[in-house]
Amino acid sequence: MAELFSLSGVPACWANFLVEKSRYANWAILSVCLVAGAISMFVENVATVLIVAPLALAIAAKLKVSPVPFLIGIAITSNLQGAATLVGDPPSIILAGFADMNFNDFFFLGGRPSIFFAIQLGALASFGVLYLVFRKNRERVGVFEKVRVRTWIPTLLLGFMVLSLVGTSFLGTSVDNRLSVHLSGIVCVAFGLIGLTWHAVTRLGARESNKAKLGSILLGDIRGLDWETFFFLAGIFLIVGSLTKVGIIDDLAGFFIRFSGDNELIAYLAIVWGSVLLSAFVDNVPYILAMLPVVRSLALGIEMNPYLLYFGLLIGASVGGNITPIGASANVVACGILKKNNCNVDFMEFMRIGLPFTFFAVLASSTFIWLVWK
């Protein structure tokens, strides 16, 4: 669905509109980062980078400047905003399933402001870091070639898919309700098949009655999907389940309980900043899968609000990956795009932007959660 959304030209049109309103390069790229963040609330971060990167490359080429900081800014902004909503990023979806949260719970939970507002506060704090990074790019943008929307169908399908996921989130994810456990997956697969079929029929055009040709196109689209990531995630689920079964997760929870004692602040800071440090080098999906049972055990052990630790874990795991080019899948993809365009990203160059961005984003977000949920 994200690939079809990109091919439709809609996100490029949105970003192009904002760039046209920007007089200087720094505000143009900051606008593109804002578009990337907005898309990431509803579309997976890797897909967001693929959607927005071409415009950033076009801006850099026109102004004859390095696209490296532009792509880094897009990647880390996407990673941050992906934690804002239930459907924004896999860690959010995993947390929602584990803690039985629905879509609205990411905005208000039990009458209190939830993770969405914490992420926006972090985005505001980290936006200042991006402004300092791009402040010297004062080149005039000029006029860009108009981008036209090719079709609105993928946008409509994506919108209906998000609304359907929102609806299924209110059914809960209790293990006693087998349908609710799998319904969100069924919804995604259904809309994916609808999108694939629509794409194949559109490519086939007037020859759509040729079922053999249609099947060939569909098979080609399916083969082009990211099966490597699919099997990687399936394997991670098996490994984490095995660790839980043999008691490793309980042992890790015991370590955190001994480390923090009865001090809730120490426990919270250990989860938040420990997650930031580990997520800088470990993908956040397997990490949050492994740590959620630990956090629940820790909260029960020292008798504190579990959502305080859940949200701290989500912030640290989602944003901590912004420190290094290997900390998040979106970062890896952004570096890959740059490499294809003959631009190599130095490890320290990435950290020069990612480290302060992460520090201020996590500091603001985690402080908000502590003050509201303590």
C-alpha cells in the first residue's frame, strides 16, 4: 500500500507544495521533514523514506549541495513520528497489542494525555536541532517543476485501511477473542490484495480480460515484496517467544528490579535511556518484543503504573535508533539511497545530527510522560 501511495504522486505533490512556499533551502528541507513526519504517523517509516527521498534529492541537486543531511533529517523525523499513533510503526502496534490499547488510547488514556502529545513535544524540541543543522543552507529555492497527482485510488485505499485498523483497535486484542487478535492482520492483507489487484488491472489496461496475463502481473508484484524482512520478523517472534518460555525474560526483569530497588524514577530512567542506548545498535522491533514482558514484570515488582514504563520503553526504543545509521531500518534505507546516488554517509556524520536530535527528543518526551503519568 505504501509503494502504491508513493507511485500515485500524492505525497510528492504535498511536499512540492510546501517547497514552493519556502523561499530558502533550509525551510524547504525542513518542510519536507515535516511532510515525512506527518506521513510516518500512518505509514511505516521505511516506506516514508522511500516516498519522500526523491524530492529531497531533487532539492539538493538543484542547489548543488550534499543530500546527506537532507536524507538523515527525513529518516530520523520519520522514526520519531512513527511512535505517535497506533498504526505509525511496528513498535506502536506491538505495544497496543500487548497492553490492549486502541487507537484513541494513543491520544488520551484514562483521562490523561498519552504518547501522541509526548512525541509532539519531542518533535518540537528536536526541530530546533534540525534548524541548527540546516541554518546555513540559505540558497534560494526558485521554481520547481510541477508535480501532478497520477491517481487518488491508493490514497483512498490507504485511508480506508487506516480507518479499518482504527476500528479494529476498539475490539481489543484479548487472547480469548481469536478474531480480534488476527483482525488487524486480516484487514492489512485484504487491502494489500485489493491494491495489488487494482495495480495489476491498471497495468494490464484494455487487456484485463486476459486472466493469464493478469495472473502473471500479480505474481510479479508479489515477488517484488520485501520477503526478507517478512521472514526476519517471523524469526524474531519465534526467538523472543523461546526466550520467554525458558525464563530469560524473567531473569532480565529481576535484574532491573534489583538495580532500581524501590525507586520508580531510577526504574523509569533505566528503561528510557537504556532503551535509547541499546536501540542505537539493535533494531527496535525485536528489542521491544523482548522488553515488554520485562517492563510488565518490573512494574508489578515495584508496584508502579505500568503505562509509565510502557511509554518510556516506546520512546527510548523508537527514538534511540536515530543515533546511528544502523539503529533503525529507515536509517539503513536512507543511507542506501545516498549510496546509490554516489554519496557515502560517514558514521560520525550521521551521529552529529542523530545524537543531539535523539537527546532532546527523548528528554522532552520522557519528561512529559513522567510528569503526566507519575
